[in-house]
Amino acid sequence: MTDDQLKIIYTKTDEAPALATRSLLPILRAFTSSSGIEFDLQDISLAGRIVANFPENLTDEQKQNDALSELGELAKTPAANIIKLPNISASIPQLQATIKELQDHGYDVPEYPEEPEGEPEEGVKARYARVLGSAVNPVLREGNSDRRVAAPVKAYAQANPHPMGEWTGGVKTHVSHMSEGDFFGSEQSHVMAAAGSVQIVLENAAGEITVLRDGLALQQGEVVDASVMSRSALRQFLAGEIADSQDRDLLFSLHMKATMMKVSDPIIFGHAVSVYYADVFEKHGEVLDELGVDPNNGIGDLYSKIESLP
């Protein structure tokens, strides 16, 4: 057995898993020490990923390796033995809070430019994009994306089903979804008959055309897919469901994967926030615009920005 086969990579992540690591990892190391198995701790936390991506202004003591990229390469090999703990899928507010905490500890990492001005800030934003959202799972699962449950576990669950309890018709809980104007209703797909390239083009109501992406190469047989969501239909749907939940005295809950769908879902979430607090945004819209409040970042962005008001 090689040294690589005697090494288990244990990932350092954020928040609750980090607390568990403090107690569990020493136990694992003690338990396996007699067998010569080594546990190698690799930092893939949000703070660690930021530090790894911005080494130029850091001291030698502060710099650290890009563990996520290295583990991504390791995951493609037979020697990979990685214990990947849960990690946060960073939102922009979480990113900004982590940047501030690093700066407070003497790490000279740049601010996140929400509205970049010029190429340098565009470059900074692009580098931060590597750590936003669900940046870890796609990399580490590149080598093995099989997430099926182990056969003995599945067999036990089938033989011992979890009791669901009594379900009555009087329960008000229900799930709602858009019936028109959403991505599902507008989706169109095309299979490439031959290799070629395509453009992604935006045409506004005035007929003005903006090329969003040019020269996108596609292979023969590759599927190109597009869909669009109506802003007005979305806001009308949200307003209706919020009113319905209030009429029925129900908790209104919005379920999204905004950190995975990093482009569309934060915008949809922002509409949910601005519709839910429609009276606030209508009454104080001018002040909120001056403060730079972005509903895409949640109501917490409003709370933090209004602290500067007299």
C-alpha cells in the first residue's frame, strides 16, 4: 500500500462543521494512528478560498495553497480519499462579512466590487466569483458524482420505513408554483445538426440588440437550451401567494437554490423581498436607492444600510 493510500484528506469548512472537527478529528487521528493512516487537513472554507485567490498582498505567513483546486485534481485519481464536510454556499452578504473579518485580522484582501468600474475591478469581481455560491461540490464531485445510497442502507430504510403520522384533510399546508410566464413555460431546445457556434442575444422592447455572448462553440449533437421568465408574471404570482398566505393565516416560505443558480435565483429572490415589503420600497424608494439597498441580497442588506441614517 502506497503512502497516498494511507492518507485521508479531511476538509476544513465553515461554521458548525468546523466546531465538530475540533472534537471529531482528534478522535479519528487517535483511532487510526496505530495503522499508519494519516489525516491531512485541507482548508476549503470560504475564508480559505478567498485567501488562496488573493495572495499578492499577503505576507508569506498569511498565504495558503489553493486546496480546492488541488483536491479537484486529486478527486480524479484512484488515490483520492476525501472526507468532505458540509460547507456554506456563499451569498454576497456572507462573502462581504468574511472579507471584513479577514481585513480585521490583518489580511489585505480587496473589497468586493458590486458595481465594478474599470478592468481592475472587473478582474477582482471575476476572482471572487470563483468562491461564491456552491463552488466546492462541483469541483470535488468531478471525480465521482455517484450519490446513490449504499445498498445496505437502502435495504434497511425499505424494511423500516419512517412513520409519517396521521395526515388529515384539514391541514392548510400546500405548495404553489407559477403556471405561466416561468422558465418551464418558455423553454426551447435545439440539437445541433453539425458543429458550429452560436450567439446569446438580448433584444429589448425597443428592438435594440445586445450581444451577451459571441462565438459559443457547440459540437454536433450538442443540445442548446434557452428559457426566459416574465418579471411581471413573477411579481404577480408572488403578490398573490403572499396575500393568500395572509388570508389563510399561513407561514409564507420561499424555497430556492440561490447559491447554486447564481445568476437567476438571487434576482428572483430580490423580487420576492421587494414584493413582500412593497409598502416600504414604495414609500422610501428614493432613500433606499441613495443608500444602495439591493433586495437581491435580502432584507438584511436594508437593515445594514439604514444604520447610516441619522
